[in-house]
Amino acid sequence: LVPLLGGPSLGDHEAIVAQCARDMRRTGDWLVPRFLDTDFLRKAPLPVWLVAATSYVWTNDAVTGLPVTASSARLPSALAAMGTVLLLWRLARDMFGTACGRTAAVLAASSVFIMLYAPNATAEMMLVFTCTWAYTHFWHALTARSPARRFIHVTLFYLALGAAMMAKGPAPIALVAIPLAAYWFIHQPL
């Protein structure tokens, strides 16, 4: 969270996300992201939606008076990084015990990837968070003792997978579905 207080100016991809969020706030059209008054459909919309939503927390830019500052553009990625660490802690704790959960959280929080991408206004941390969220509910669905809890975790798994698709397009199919299919085949062979 420290880089949010006064980091460098936005990079190329960060500026596209921030400008799309700014246009979203300016026009009030939250359905289709727009970049410089042109529909921007090349990227998934979740990062733009989250940046536009968090821009309500920050005051407008002091120089231009426009919504979406560099800090508000980077906040969703920072929160996604924190959420990823918490999900990894919970998943490792539930799978292997308290000490393993603590170790997984410390290793994740100090990893180079999280350090580099947490203060970035891009989709990568949101993708990591939503994929970790999906893995967490997949595990809990497999280990649930009651059908009602299994149903809840399966539903949340699909919600997380859908959010991952909204964060980065088709990448979650490869990042979530293929490893889980391999896991399922190893543990539940035909």
C-alpha cells in the first residue's frame, strides 16, 4: 500500500485503465469501457470497473479536477494482492495446518511478483486474486462434509472463475480449469 501514497506516474497500460475508468465516471456508462471516446473492447472490463469504483474514495485530481488519480487507479491491485495473501493463508492453513498457512502468507507477501504488481493499475493482480479465490473454493467444495456447504463452495468457485474471466479474458481457462482437470483426473481416474 505504500506506493499508493506517492509512486511514479502511471505507465502505458496503467494509463489506459485509468483513462477508461475516468471516461466511465465522466459519461456514466459503466457497461462498455471507452478510451478517448472509442469503445475499448480489447481488454476485459473488471479492472476498469474497479478503478472507476475506487475513484469515489479519493478526491479528484488536484491539478485537473478530474476523477481517477494514480492512487485510486492502483488501489484495486493493492487490495487484490492483500486478498491473495489472505486467501493463500486460509487455503494452506485448511490444507496443511496453521504453521503452513502462516508460511504461505509470508512467502506470498514477500514474493517479487506481488511486490512488483501490487502497486500497478493492471489486471494481473486481479487475475491472481480471482484464480486463488477459485482454487480456494474448489478445495473447500471437495472437502465439504455436507451437500449444502459443497453447493455453496461450488457456486462461489464458479463466481470466482467468472470474475477471473472478467479480469483477464480467457486466461483463467488455462490457469484454473486445466490444472483442476489434471488434479481431478489424478484423484478420480476414469
